[in-house]
Amino acid sequence: MEENFYYYLHILVIFIIFFSFCLPLYILKYTFVIPFILYLIWVSFNDCPINNLHSKKKKDTKEPVFFIHHLLKKYVDKDITIYKSYDITGLILVSLVTTAAIRFLYKI
């Protein structure tokens, strides 16, 4: 039950971040730094702190199971590496901040 809670919490956070650039400009000016802050937290903690709360290890190895990597492996490419999933995550977060900046510049 606890694992399901953290799984859905991760999904909720991803949707909030992904659709945050759609917010009105008066709200977006306070929230567009969230992707940067999250990435900074991930770099500081070496992973998402929520993952550290319920660190799940693979049964055959001692490697941790990373949430985003797991999702990309399941829905995008079964042979994706952990480094490629980090690159994709970084690209998405930078794209969201760039989209927010463009919205500020052109008042879209």
C-alpha cells in the first residue's frame, strides 16, 4: 500500500510539473523555477528524496530502481540506460523552463 502511495505521488508531481507552464502568467511567475529547484534537489540527494523514503532494490542486484527510468523503460524503450533517462529528464525540465520564459517574453 505504501509503495502505491509513493508511486501515485510521483505521477502527481510529474503531471503538475509538466503542465505548470500552462498556468496563467500571474501564477507562472512564481512557479516557473520549480523544475530548476527539483533538479537541484535531485543532484543534491543523488536521487529523488521520495525514492529514498521507499528505496526499492532489484532482487537480483543491489541497484536501486529509479522511478523515471522505470517509466521510460516500461513505456518508451526497454533497453534505455539510466544515463539516457537522466538526459531525457533534464531535457524536459529545461524545455519547461524555456517555455515559461518564452511565455513571459511574448505575454502568451
